[in-house]
Amino acid sequence: MTSIQQVSCHPMTVMQGKRGLVVGIANERSYAWFIAQAILNASGECIFTHLPGEKMERKARMAIEALGVENPTLISMDAASDEDLDKVFESLGEIDFLVHSIAFADKDWLKEGKFAATPREVYNQALDISAYTLMAMANRAIPLMPNGGSIISMSYYGAEKAVPGYNVMGVAKSALESATRYLAMELGDRNIRVNSISGGPLKTLSSMAVGGFSSILDHVEQKAPLKRNVTGDDVGGTATWLLSEMSSGVTGQVIYVDCGYASVGL
Ligand SMILES: NC(=O)c1ccc[n+]([C@@H]2O[C@H](COP(=O)([O-])OP(=O)(O)OC[C@H]3O[C@@H](n4cnc5c(N)ncnc54)[C@H](O)[C@@H]3O)[C@@H](O)[C@H]2O)c1
């Protein structure tokens, strides 16, 4: 008979003793920033990466310091580079969780009427950075999680329904959600769980690149059951739940944190 693990359910300590990598803080508006804040508030420990470049490092460092982390471990990483991925994951030591909160597509192709003609290289880059990197990171995290672990990524409703302007990024998010299920199946016997949060629209550097983003915000506010848009804290809370033992039986799922928008038909 398997014994039931005692888990802390106190919101301030559910992440106590857990350390992991958070990828995707560009600034204080990033979903990853809110996720890191919730992890830190729950007594977890975070290691961070930033996109290569002095300006990127400065912005990420300022945002992380605003979380109250003194002397953060902040490593340069372009997720499109296998060498960078190897360098970062080889330097980590044992980890308990991984937060993948990155995406990229050429914004010229994130406009209404700009889907069918998407060039091959735009498609490949979007799928590579926004979906393949989850697999590339999870694979490198396996040996670092000998006692099991939890991996999350950020998806969006455009993965399953056509959303005007989301275009190639919608295809990338479908791939990300599918990769979540295949990773969960393959890593389950190591007690490594893999889930994705489908977050509602939030004003960030990336989302502002999607044509007509402001009208998506207005639409959600009117139609979502909670009659408001999601906040970074809403996603941070669910992320922490998924990364903690509180969700120990949950894997291979896409969890909607969207004020209920995806549940409504008309
Ligand atoms: N903001 C929204 O409305 C929304 C909704 C649902 C899902 N998401 C998803 O949330 C995640 C985070 O996006 P965000 O909205 O916080 O925007 P953001 O611009 O703050 O974060 C995107 C991050 O991706 C990183 N990134 C891009 N290319 C990279 C590369 N090659 N290597 C490493 N990092 C790279 C950027 O540095 C940045 O930190 C993305 O997956 C996005 O698709 C966002």
C-alpha cells in the first residue's frame, strides 16, 4: 500500500524546501514575474534566466529585485540555443520545479488576415521557441529531478479556438498543449508532473504584439463569468498550486485561469 505523503497546505509554506528555475521574466508585467512572486510568497526558491544582452539583463534584474530577492541567481539563456540550454541546466543542481513562460513569433504575422501566407521561417521560429523549448527544457530537467518534480508552461485559448490575430501563435500553443500531455505520459513514472496554464489576456510586452489585443481585453471583461480580466496574481496562485504537492495527482492537464471565459459558448 502506498503511504499518503503529508503535505503543507498553508499558503505561506507550500513551496518550502523547493527550488526551481523560472524562465520568462522580461519585466514586472511578465506572467513569470507574478508566478515567481507567488512561489517566493509560499517560501520557495527561484533561479532565473534572462534573454542575452545587457539591456535584457538589466530589466530582468530590476524586476527580480522588486520581488525582494537579493543577489538573485540570474543566468543568460536564449532558449533557441541548445548550447545555452545545456549550459544553464548543467549549472543548476537538483531542482523541484520548472516554469516555462516564454513565447515568440514575428509580430508582422500576428495580425488579422496574416495567417495563410505565414512564411516557413516565421512558423518554424514560433513553434521552436514557443513549443519545442518546453520539451528541450523538460528533457534537461529529468536528471535534475531524482525525487520527482513539477513543470508548468503558459498557454492561451487561441490553442483550441481561432482568435483573430493570434494566428501562428495559436498553432504553437496547440503544440505546447500537446507536448504537455506527451511529456506527462513519459515522465509520470518518475513522478514528474507536467501541466499548462491557459491564462487569460494580460497586458505584457508579448501580448501587446498581438493585433487587436485591447479589444480582446474588452471582450473578455464583458463575456467572462467573473466579468473581469485575469490578474497576474490569479495565475501566480494556480501556478504555485501546480508546482506544490497540493496538486500531487494532477498531470497532463491544461488548467484555465481565465475568469471562466473558455467555459462560455455565447
Ligand atoms: N499576456 C497574455 O495575455 C498571455 C495569455 C496567455 C498566455 N501567455 C503566455 O505567457 C507566457 C509569458 O508571456 P508574457 O505575456 O508574460 O509576456 P512577456 O513578454 O513578459 O514574456 C515573454 C518572455 O519570453 C521570453 N523569450 C522570448 N524568446 C525567448 C528565447 N528565445 N529564449 C528565452 N526566452 C525568450 C522573453 O524574454 C520574455 O521574458 C508566454 O508563453 C505567453 O504566450 C500570455
